[in-house]
Amino acid sequence: QVQLVESGGGLVQAGRSLRLSCAASGSIFSFAAMGWYRQTPGNQRELVARILKGGMTNYADSVKGRFTISRDNAKNTVYLQMNSLKPEDTAVYYCNAAGFTGVYWGQGTQVTVSS
């Protein structure tokens, strides 16, 4: 059982940056994909960014050019660098890992962007 722990969320003004981290309790090397999702009250969880084992990435259109996902297999950590934040980026951000053993979620970290 892999546990994912997010950190780095908080309150920030529009235009500023935050970096989220997702630390896994075990090796992330075997996961086919790791990603960040976000959810606002009353809405479904949506994909923000995903990175595949080979390094390929994809992003939601709303964050392209502003957010960057990366993974450090040696540290078993995935990052989400968020630049030029907007109020509409406000949400709870969840880390996700998917592989042969299943799909795992972190507990979420709140990101609030003030205008």
C-alpha cells in the first residue's frame, strides 16, 4: 500500500507562485503515471497535470504554460510548480498515482488564490 502526502498549499495572491510536493511512502518508479488533480465544492475532480513513467506530460488547457509537473524518482516525489496563479486556480489539489497495484490518492492540499 502506497501512501501519498501532499504539501505546499496555502494562500497566495494572484500572479504569484506555489510549488506543491507529493511524497510517496514507497518507490514511484513503477507507477505508470502520476498526476495532480483539483476539486472545488460541488464539482468533479479534474485532471490538472500528469506525467508518465517515460517522462511524457500532459496538462489541462487552463494551466498550460503556467504549471509544470515533474517527478524525482530518487526522492519518490512528484512536484507541481504553479506560476502566474489565478483566483480560478483555487481548489483542493490531490496527488494521484496509478500502476499495476492500483490507483492511489493523497489527502489533498488547499490552494487559495486571492485577487
